[in-house]
Amino acid sequence: VQVVESGGGLVQPGGSLRLSCVASGFRLSTYPVTWYRQAPGKGRELVAISTSTGGSTYYADSVKGRFTISRDNAKNNVYLQMNSLTPEDTAVYYCEARSGSVAYWGQGTQVTVSS
């Protein structure tokens, strides 16, 4: 039972990346999913949330209008589309699938925004 993030990398300011969070061993469709990030020397920051159906989403003010969380429950996958990236978006990005006291975290994927 695990979730695995992927899709990170090095991108220039203004560029885009799409992160993926794929679950194995359980049905991601029954879990709300949250993307977090943690920049060097900083605390963990909530980035975006999707309800289990994807019918409702929430975004941190810092990414609103630039990031989009979506999910493909048939593929057991949740995505984070990130556009207009800035150096301030540089961080390790993690996804969490949580339902009550049950939570699954991945190892994270590094996103570096630099020219």
C-alpha cells in the first residue's frame, strides 16, 4: 500500500510541470488528496486539496490561478498541474491520501524553478 509522486524536475521560471500521485494497494477514489510542499529551511505548506470525487477543490493563495488539482480515479491517480512557475515554487512536493486517521504519504518529488 503506497502512493508515489512523480513528474518533478528542473524548469525555468514561467514554465510548467505536471505532478502525478499514483496509489497502489488501495482505491484512491475513496480518499481526499492533498498536495503539500516543503522548501529548504521552511515548514510544510498545504498547496491544494481535492475531495474524493474531485467535485470540490481548495488552493493556497500562493498558487491560486496557477495550479490545478485534478484526479483520474479510474487510473488511481491525482495530478497537480503547475503553470507560471516561479523560484518561490521550488520545493519537494508530496501528496497525502487521508481518510480519518488513515493516511498515506509518498516520498515526494523535487521541483526546482531556476534559470
